[in-house]
Amino acid sequence: MTGKVVCQNKKAYHDYHIDSTIEAGMVLSGPEVKSLRAGKANLKDGYAKIDAHGEVMLYNVHISFYTFATHNPNEPLRVRKLLLQKKEIRKLIGKLKEKGLALIPLKIYFKSNGRAKVELGLARGKREYDKRAALKEKQSDREIQRAMRKDK
């Protein structure tokens, strides 16, 4: 069960087929948490990688400056460590060795206990014709819904 959603990566669902998802904690500073609570984050170009030390790192996720921070302003695009169990990381390493798979952040949210979490998706890139087909399907579903509402 997710709590307050801070931001979602809607572009990821358009550009990728999401095979599975995993929840991870984030190592954040105090001003970054306050900035997230204010909804100042962007996942648009973000991705996650497993580094040489076996740690999962989050890249290109923009968390804005917190305007009322008195000291140590955070770098908005800094690399952030994700918190996962070793068993989960080993499973991810095995899956990421497959060609064409990437680890993409899908949303950042706060759980009911106040902890900030990121939902990562194991994603496979879509081809251009897949994207067009998905848009056509979405459009036809909307038209069907409109027709059903008019019939009532």
C-alpha cells in the first residue's frame, strides 16, 4: 500500500514495457526529504544501475533545492544510493544481464510510516510501432467509454 505519491514517471510507461516492479528505500539528506514532501522532484530521465561494489545507485533524478534549508544545500542531480537486500540485488543482477533490460524509477512516494520509497521497474524498451499501437488502443478505449456514457 502506497501513501502520498510525490511524482510519477508517466513517460516510462510510454517508452518501456514494464516486466516487474520492486520497492527500494533511498538515502537522502534532511533538505531532500523536505523538498520531496513539497512535491519538488522529477523522474523523467532517471535510471538505476548496479555499481562495482554491488550497490544500486539512482542517477539523473532531480530533487530541487529546499528553499528554507540553512546549511548544506543538496545537489539536485546527485547520485543517490538505494536500499535493497542483497538477495534482491543478486536477483536484479541476473535479470539485468539479459539484453535490452533497464532499471527505471517509476514513482517516488511516502509510506504511512513516513519513509520515502522509490518504485523501480524492470523495463524493456518499446519499438516505435509498439508506441503507436498503444496510443491507438488507448484512444479506442476512450471512445468506447464515451459511447457507453452517452447510452445511459
